[in-house]
Amino acid sequence: MKKFPASLGRHIVAEFYGCNHKFLNNVEAVEEFMIAAAKKAGATIIDSVFHTFQPYGVSGVVVIAESHLAIHTWPEYGFASIDIYTCGEDVDPWKAFEYLEEILEPENTSVLELKRGVFPTKWSGISRRIKEIVNE
């Protein structure tokens, strides 16, 4: 059986407060800098979908071979909520985060990194089920 890695993915959850307003309601600009962030991280871009809300706000996702980057903006509050989820060793989600921080110029940032797909060292009840699925 293949040895489980320390984790399968890294998920950065970021909240940007007091952002530069010039981008937050511009769907083309948001898509452009989110794609650029994925490239900065070393990701392989598959597709992107972005939407403008009325009266304001943008939501979008960049699908990458290694997972995804997502953003939701609230221009009226100068706020952006960002997820950067990557799998594998070749992509660095922090490079995407740093690029987005540079572009959006938040006054305050809250950020958390989650390790996704962290397997226990001993098979517990749930991990036995994972083993059964893997062996099927």
C-alpha cells in the first residue's frame, strides 16, 4: 500500500480588510489578478469563472490542476474573502497569497492555513473506512 503523505493539501483561508477599492467591483481585474496569483504559485490553470453581483461585488474561482483559488468581494466594505487550496509539493499557496496581498493592499489581514487530508498514524474507525475504499 502507498504510504500516506503528511497531508494531501494546503488550504489558505484569508480575509482582507480595507482593500484598495479600485479592483473589488471590476470582474475583469479580479479574474486577471486571481489567474496571475495561480501562476505565481506555480499552478496549472484549467479554467476560471467569475461573476459580478448587483449592485456590487465579484465572486469567482480559478480551477487549477492542483485544486482551486476562490474570491468573494464586498466593495462597499473594502473586503475580500479568499481561499487558496493546493495539492502536491510543486505549488506554493503562500506565493499566491503574497501576490494578492500586494495587489489588494489590505489595511488588515486575517489568514489561516489548514492542512487538508491529514491521515492518522494508526488506523481508527474512520481511517479503516478510508483503507477499505482505497482497497476496493
